[in-house]
Amino acid sequence: MSVDLTGSTATSDPTAQALDPHASLPRSGPYAGHLHFDETVAPVLRTDFDVAAYVRRGTARLEVDTAQLAVEAPLGEDLRLVLGVLQRLEASALAESRAMLATSTGNEARITAFLATWMVDRFWQSRALRDLLTGDHPTDRPEPLHRPRPVHALRRLHVDRLQPLLSPLWTGLGGEAVTAGHMARMAIQEASLQAALVTVSRRLSGEARRVVDLVVGRHDAAVDFFTAEAIARLTRSRREAATARLVLALGSPLDGGGIIDPDLRAALAVLGADPHDRAALRRARYEITRLLPGPDLPDLHLSSLPRSGV
């Protein structure tokens, strides 16, 4: 008999191993039952969030009564602008998931299982906001009011052409620690989306408010999952916390799929007109950024928020 690095016993008899392929597995310790696990591989992280229950819950379209909307007072231009930005951010889930699944994050079974349902949730949430703005039209989309600047075109080129090439490099350099950055980014994005929708809801009435409140509620599961996953990783090791800080420094979670919305700055001016709402948007980041090493990590977009007002 011999003792492996995990402290568990395993047989060294080749005849016994041939008869029983599991004979060499660790019998106890954190890697029990896993032939290829050792101290270089982080154990699977499990938080209190019930992924299986979330997947079983399923998802479906959020119905919008467009006939009722037609007889109610039309939305103001400022609210239409904000809802358009939030709708496009909701719709960025596929691009966000591509950035995650192309790295070591794609090896996390709990995360991939969650993302499979989460992407459909975000699709229907974006569709509900779209229906508020354009009705149940097969092709109409809420278009930005401001023209994209050259930096937007460069950013899209980066996301479409360079990011897929850089993802393997990320995996090689960051390894499993990259997952902490992805979870931190999505925790902030989900919490920010929910905070912004709550702000918009208070300024709506009738069918529009009902629909936005439904979308707000649908964000609860994603906020809980990504926040729990991020906090568990940020507090597990300094390397993961440092990697998360780097990921967040490379781009704002408010850039859906890494693309800056041309109307984002104007939308934030509307959302941040009230001090209470500005505080809510900043608070959406604090739960994560307070755990990062180094000085406070600000978001460049939030720095454009008004600093005074009623």
C-alpha cells in the first residue's frame, strides 16, 4: 500500500488495478473518487443557489398587452431612450455568454447549466421591453437615438474579431481564476439592470409599469446566482480577486457584450437625475467591488452621473 499526496491510501498492486480500475482513486480527502484531481485543481465550488431548481422552473415569454398600451398615454421620449438602452443590454446575454464559455468558465458545470436557462430568460426579458417600445412587430427594434462614434466601431471589431482569438490566451494565463472575473462582471450587470428597471418603473403606470415590474422580478435569480458565485470566488483566493479586478478594469459591465451603447450616457443622465437613484446604481457595484484588492475601482460610465440635483 502507498499513501498519495491527498493523504488517502491507494493500492500499488498492478494486478489489483487491472481488476479494479478505481483501485487507485483517492479514498478520502477533498479529491476522493476523482482519479485526475490533485492539489493543482480547485475543488468544484458550490454555493447555496439551487441551480437544478432554477433549470426545472423553466422560462417563458412575458406577455405584453399591446392593445392596452395603445389606449394608454404614450411613453415620454426620455423613458423610451432609457428603455431602449436597457432592452439592448438585456439582449446582450448571448455575447456575454460567448465570452464566458470560450474560457475556463465553460468547464464549470454549475455555471453552464445556469447559463442555458439564463440566456433564454434574458431573451424574453429583452423581448418584453422591445414590445413596450415597438409593439409585437416581427422586425422592428429600438434603435439608438445617437450615432455611434468611431470608438464604437473599433470596439465592435475587437469583440467580433479579436476577442475569440484572445480567449484561449485568457484561459492559459488566468486559468480557473478567470471565472471569478466573469461572475463579478455579471453580478454587477444584473444588479445594475435591476436597479435601473426599478427606477424606470416608478416613473411608469398602467401596462408599461406592470411589464417592467415583471422583468424586475425575473432578475432576482440571476442577481442571486452571479453574486453568490462571485463572492465565493473573490473571498476564496487573492489570485481570483486580483483576476476579477483585471477583468472589470478592461470593460464596464454596462457595456452589453463589450459594446458601448451610443445612448448610454444620455440614459444614465435620466436614471441618475435623483440622488436616491444615483445611489442605487452605485450600490449595485459595491457588493462586488468592496471585495477587490487595491483602491476603489470606479466605473467610467457612472462617473458621468450628475453629482447634484433633486
